[in-house]
Amino acid sequence: MSTPPPSPSTEASAEAGDQRGRARGLGHIVLYVSDLKRSLVFYGDILGWPLMKTSAEYPFAGFRAGDTHHDLMLIEVGRHAAPIPRGRRLGMYHFGVRVGDSDDDLRALLARIQAHPDLVTVRGMVDEGFAHSIYVEDPDGNEVELYVDIPGADWSPEVVFNTSPSARRPLRL
């Protein structure tokens, strides 16, 4: 795996020893959902994200799979909230969730997804050269990339950010 070269501004600060207040990773995602129970089935049962907390007083759920206080929080806003607009728009395109270490993990997940066609819409499956991905929409239309990294793949910017159509191939599980 390649580590990207630091930007000139990062290099200058690093030489000066100032690493305060710099991004160190994505901490968590908070999503508004229309129906918390449906979203709990998707994120908890289908994806297997460990549920940490829910509340009868306030409709929310918190999940943690990593080494932080929480990875994902869902807040129910009800079925009358405005839906996510389709097509090109401002805002989030998708977020990615690493779901294992091999295509066997993706196959197991795909079987759980296919058992719930009323909750999950598969948008595509892609071999990106550095990761194998299943793109889905959750029950509220948020696009989620469910992926495994390809062991030993090149993570250089030239590979990861290659926009050539030939860089992405259909994934067959």
C-alpha cells in the first residue's frame, strides 16, 4: 500500500513540528431517517453494525464497530420529512463502510441484502482495482458503498483517483 505524498502545506507544517488540529480520520456519520425500525434492520441486522444505544424517549440509535465513541448515529425525523433529491445535487454522494477482508465477506453480505429487497436497493457492484464494492441505497435513499480492500493493491493517487472508465470493472461475486 502506498502512502500519498504530503501536500506542500502539510510538509511545511510537519517540518515545523505543528501537527495540532489536523484531520486524522473520519470520526462518525449522523443520518436523519424516516423510520428508525426499518433503518435498524438495515444497519444492524443486514450490515451487522453493532448497536450501542437506543432510547424510548428520543428516537435515535448509535452504532460502533471501530475504535471510536460511535461510528454512526441515526435520528428518526418521521415519514413526512423531505426525501433525498435524486441526481446531481449538493451534499453527500455516498459514504463507505468496510465490511470485511475478502470477497467471501461481500458474498455473505450480498445474500443478506438480497433477502431484504424491500429495504435495500443494489445500485451496482464494482471492481475498482484497489477495492471490491457493492453500492446500495439504504431505506431512505442514502447511498452506501460496502467494500473490501484488495490485499496488496496499489493505493497511490494515480490508481485510487483514476477516472478512466477502464479503471472500474463490473464485479461478479
